[in-house]
Amino acid sequence: MAYVNITGDTFNSIVDKGGVVLLDFWAEWCGPCKMFGPVFEAAAEKHPDVVFGKIDTEQEQELAAHFQIRSIPTLMAIKDGIIVFNQSGAMMAGQLEQLVQAVRDLDMDKVRADIAAQDQ
């Protein structure tokens, strides 16, 4: 599956489906975003079981503000509706591959238990 452009109107319907969602917060004027874009798009083609979504921070300022995006590119990983990774800066292809596998391998029961323990 190729990447999808995500807007404020489509965000919840995409994330609420569950599974792994990788989000690339970017802007047209951002040099590092332009360098990372092809890496992200190639990974989207390679991993059809993962949703790869691009969020244009200029067009989707409310989403960027909601997630407190301070610099771009920012890559965020969501698994089963829980943010499990959030980092600014471009990644190389190998790093992105490692991230995809690490998110796939996460034990979400343990993640939810850890979150519950932190909330107490």
C-alpha cells in the first residue's frame, strides 16, 4: 500500500482501525522533509500491512498543534491506537526498517500494563 495523505477529517478513521500506523509530519519548504520523503514512501511500498500517513503541517495546523509538533520532519508510530514512538528528524532507510519491525514486535498487553502502572 502506498502512503496516504492524512487530514484532520480522516485522522481518526485511519488510526481507529488498529494495527500499525506510521505518521510523517512534514512541510513542503522543509529540506530534511524532502530528503526523508522518498525513504518513507519506499517503506510504504515495502510494508503493505502498515499504514503510512503523511501530514502536511502547513495544511493541517490543528493536527500539528494537537501533537505538539515543534520541528519537522517528525515521525510518529501508533499501534492499536497508542503512540509508541515520537521523534523529530529524518531517518535513513535502515533505521526506518528497524523501527517498523520494533513496532510490529511490541507486546501491546505489556505496553497497556506499563501505561496503567504509570497512571497510578
